[in-house]
Amino acid sequence: MSQSGPIWIYRNYLNCSGCRRCEIVCSLSHEGRIWPEASRVRIFMLVPGIEIPHLCVQCHDYPCVEACSVGALSTSKETGAVLVDKEKCIACGQCIEACPGKIPYIHPTDKYAVICDLCNGDPKCVKVCSEGGWNALQLIRGRVGYNSKLYAKTPEMITTEVMKVLFGEEIAELI
Amino acid sequence: MRGYSGKLLEVDLTTGNIKENRISEGVFRQYIGGRGLAAKILWDRLGERWEEIDPLGPENILLMLTGPLTGFIPGGRICISGKSPQSNGMVGSTIAGEFPIELKCAGYDGIIFTGAAEKPSYLLIKDSDIELKDASHIWGKGAKETVLTLVSETRKEFENKYRGFGLWKEPSILYIGPSGEKLCRTAAVTAKWSHAAGYGGYGAVMGSKKLKAVVVKGTGPLPEVYDLEKTIEYANKIVQVMLNSDSFRRWGTGAAGYTIGAELSSEPVMNWQEEWHDERSYGVDKFELFWVKKFWGDFGCALTCLKLAVIKSGAFKGAITDNPDYENQAYLGTNLGIFDPQSNIYLTWLADELGFCGIQVGNALAFAAELYQRGILTRDDLGGIDLRWGDAKAFADLMQMIARREGIGDVLAEGTYRAALKISKVKGIDVTRYAVTVKGIAVGAHGIRSGKDYPHYVSYPCSVQGGDHTSVAYIPIDHLMGELGIILCDSAIACMFALFNPANWENLWALLEAVTGWKIMPDEWFNVMARRILHIQRAMLLLGGPDLKWNPKIHDSVPSRWYEPLLKGPYSGKALEEHKIREEIKEYYRLIGWDENGIPTSEELKRLGLEDVDRKMKILREQYGSG
């Protein structure tokens, strides 16, 4: 069941329980296996207790698509997702370089860039996260415009910000 | 073989030799994984000379074993085992986190460590790239620094070594703190913050092998399962039951620091002198104010019963820990006469930081405080510490002394029971009566005097893991939350919190079949498979050695403290009666296949194909005059 029209996955890092049920359903859905290192959403835990869901934010200007020199990346008119053509992708890493959040990565065995495809409008990660009441990932319908790109940050940057909020600035500095 | 990779990694720390060790499907079918497989490996390799093996010597074997359900059942867990420096038997001690998932994704069902390294080392696993590395720079470091250093170094190394993959997630880590390095028998194997395989004392075993940490990144998928559709179906059923456990999800075990005392009257207070308190200052409503994350969990968990507590100001500023969970609320709280959340969070954080099991070290701290209360230990004996009930700072100082094995800390580092033997000798007074332990293991924070909590007469005396409250003997024996059932949880490996609701028991059997393809009926489990594992563990426990050996006639018992009446609360006056406990123990022996002296019978062992265990038990039967 896919939604029509663009959608966006809102992320509230403060709510992430670190259960990684998103990684489980994502890899099952895309790979047919439980495979955290091939999940389109990855939970970074650079500091235990500070778990960061890291997944494509669909920037309004799609720098990754721009940077791809072999034309392997395109955008879905329906959902706004970045779509990867596995056949064309040469795993050169230019999309990773271009991404302000360094979000894409290379598939561990098949050597193509892994980017969230929004499950064709019905993201499984959001479902399990809402089902559990954590709501670290939430579905937003409609275009979010320039705001989406604000979320394109590296896990290191997000970890520092979230840690300051959860632990307090002084304690965060000690870590 | 489905649900497994079929391979264990074997690391000889003495020579640095690393190899792969294949396990046959037949062995997995009989022993499943985790605790069961640990019993099999340990018995095969050490059984013949069990009594002579020093748990803290290079001959001991340290095991880290996953199970077939690891990664598929909500909440990833791994079982740590070896000869226990606490019980001298074998304890299967499980710990949550992503470590077992990473290990399976790297292609291994577990790791066997033999020998001992010459200098501080850690093992780095990246799929099949495996390296024993120098750990001198983190030796002596606490939890926080160890974890953060290893995460950042490993990511840097991966980024250099495996270029062009993009950002690397952190690896998963099992490690020890300073207490394990100093061979404190109360030390745990730990993960993240506040995750611990506490029972057994395997932190000291890691320390004795100079193994500071194991760091793993696996980039492959979890092993193939027998029936993927059914695996997802039953895992989801288990998830749904967990999602409906509202109160447990909301408060985790952290609501119990008040209720187990006030309602059930089975919470240790001041070294178990009492088991009742009604201190509202210790309510979950007060703890909740320190929670910065109200749901925190490990791989696939639908309960997320952990809660991240942080103290942001005041004397204990900077303490970060989980919850604390009930056991730590009791053992580093009420049992020390502490009834304020801040002190408890602080002491729990300190125990984490030093790598202690909160139960084991908390039990030893309370034991020392009672000896101080009775004037048996003096302020001089305690290195100048005025160890009064409720004084978190004083207990923190003593905990630090234990971690450094300094002064009296060196005695208490041996764990409560061994410390009691030593102090009795030095002081000329029998202080073992104040040691609330069973077979060298501090009992969990669930007393049995009020009769209202889940453990009962035989729970601790007959457990093959001594005072372990997660592995209690139970009548009827075919109860999933009794020891034979828990052996399944610890072998498969499932978090028992996923199974509190009996609705999930049926799903557990079904999930095991979906993952492995083996149809294991409860009847086969309780009468054959679990019995085999239990008897091997029992044999190892009774063989014991080299420093202590348990005589079932004496040591299959509750702590003598519990023969004293409760002093306060609604069950005031209640105490245990020895003859009743002996009667029920006899009944348990009969049901489980042990003779009148608690030794597995020859008939039972032969029925299960354990002839080699039977040969060793014959010697014990002769010693104890079994009929």
C-alpha cells in the first residue's frame, strides 16, 4: 500500500530507544534478511545512550544526484525519494562526498550506494517505530522544502548536539 | 544447519593463534548454543580435571556464545561462561546488546578463549579479519574511556583500511573495567553502560587472561533461517505481547525498588537484616525525574525496559547509568541503607565504571557494613572509612578500594563468601552467618521469607548457578521460568523479560522451530535436553575446586540469615524452617534425577548418554556415601 504524493521521515533523536527495529524491518524488506549493515536506516551509537537514526533526508536540491557522474541516481516524482540504479552505480562514493550528512554508504557485498527509497511511500521503519510508541521516526506528508536539508548532518554532529541536551552541556563536554 | 553459522572462533591468547572451529549439527541439536553449548565445551575440555583447574589461571576457558534465536527474538543476548571464580562450577551469564548480532553477522556463533596473554590485549574482529591488539593504553581505564576510545580508534582504523565505504557505524564491544583487571571475583563482563554479565565473575576471568575487550563488526547478514516467513510471524507475535506489557515498558524493573520492599517484603535492606521498607523517597516517581530517556533497549527489543538516568548537578554530577534496574536499586541502595535515588544512581554508575557486578559488589559492601555495625570490623580495618548505613560516599570509597584491591578491599575483592572465611579466621569469630550467598554467589535481591516473591525454598539451594535469581530451581520442574526452562532461554538465547507473559512461551517453541527447522517438543526439552545441561553443570559445581568445594548436605541451603525472623512490615516474624526446606530439597532431588545426596544418579546420567559424567560422579558418590 503506497501513499501518493511526497512524504518525509521526520526524526526525533531524543526519542530513539536504540531498539533498532527499524534496521530489522528495513533490511528484511530490501534484502530479505536481517542485515543491519545493509539497512537503509542505520542507527549510530557513537556514545551509548545516544542512538542516532541516520537516513536520507531528501534535500530540496539533491546534491548527491547532481554529483553522480554515471547517472545512477534519480529522484522519484511520486515520493521525492532518491532512487539508485544498482546496474549503473559504480560505487565510486561521489554521492557520499556530496551529501552534507555523509548518509549514503556502499553496500557491503553488492557494491552500490545504499540510499533510503522511502519504501515507495510506505516506510516500514516508521511503522515499527510508531507501533512501539517511540516515535523517533514519524511520517510527514507533503513537501517539507528547505527544512529537510537541515537534518543532513553527520552522526558525529548530531551526537554532540543530542548529548548536550540529554546529558547537559558540562557532562557532554567531558565525553 | 539453519540459524547458525556453524563456526566458533578459537583464540589461544598464549600463542596468539586464531582458528575457526566447526561445530557439528548434532552438537547444536543437543545443546542449542549459549549456556548449553558452554556446558558441553567445558565438560569435554576440562571435565576430567575440573577440580584442579584454577578459574583465574590460563587453563580456564572463557566462552562467549550466541544461540540460534540471537538476533531473531527481540533483544539480542550472548552467554558468557567458563569455570566460575565465584562458584567453581559453571555459570551461564547472559548480557544484552548488539555484540552477538555483530558476531553472527561476522560469521561466528561464538568465541572460545584459551590460555592467557602476556600483555594487555583486545581482540578486534571485522568479519574474517581478526587481530589480537595491544590494549596497554586502555588497561586501567574505566568503562566510559574504554568504550569511547575503542569506538573512535576502530572507526578510524576501518576508515583507513576499508576505504570508500562511507561512514562506519561503531563496532560492538564487550569489555572489563579496572576491577576485572585486578581479578576481583565480583567483576562482570560489560557492554555499553550498565550492561553486565554479572553472575559468575567472568570479568575476573577476562582479567586473568589480560583480555581487556573484544571488539566486533560484522558486515554480513544474520544466518539463513529454516522458514523466514514463520520466523517473522512468530517474532512479531512475541513483539505484540511485549508491546502490551504496558507497566513493565513504562517503568522497567525500576518500579520495584519501592514495591518489592513495600508490597512483597522480599527486598534486601541492610544486608538482609530486614526485607521490608516503605520509603516513598525510593519510589519510581522519584527515579523517573532523573530519566533522560524513558525507553532504552537493545537489538530488536520491543520492551525497551531500560531507562537512561543522568545526574546533572550536585555532588553526584556526571553519573550516567540505566534506570538503575531493580537489582542495583536494591543492592546499591536499600541493602546499603540508601533510600535516595541520587545516591543509588551514583553508586550504580560507579559500579559500572569500575566494571563490577552491582549485585556481587553490593552484597560484599553490605556484608562489610554489617560487620562494622557489629564492631567486628573497625574503622582501622576499613582504612579509616566510617562505613555507616546510608552513606553513599563511604560505600563509594570502599568500592574503589575493592577495585584497587587495597587494604580490606583486597579481602572483599574475593567476594562475600571467601571474604567471610578469611575474616572469620583473622577475627576468630564465625562471620559466614552474615554472608548472604549460596555457593559463593551473592543471591539476587528476591528473598523468600515473606513467601510473596517468585523464588521458593529450593530456588537458590538447588540452582546450579547458586544465588543467581535468574536461574532458580523450581517445582514443578517443567516450568519455563524454572531452571530447566531458563536453560532454554540462556541457550537459545532469549531475554526472560520477553517471556514473563506465558502467552509467549508457545511462540518461543514455534520460533525455535522456524529458525532451526528442529521440532523440539517441551517434553524432549524438559526430560532430555535440559536435563543433560543441568546435570553437567551440577557435576561441575559439585566437583568445584581448587580453593572451595561444596558439600550438598551443607551447601544446598539458603543463607543462614534467612532462618532469622523478619523484623518489620506485614510479614514481621516470618522466618524459614530448616526441616521444611530440607524436605522440599529432597523432593526436588527426586524429581530432577539426583540421589539423596544431591548427586546426579548413574541411571539418569546413563539414560542421557553422559557416561563420562557418571564416572566422575561415582567418585563423589563414594565420598558422600550415596546409597
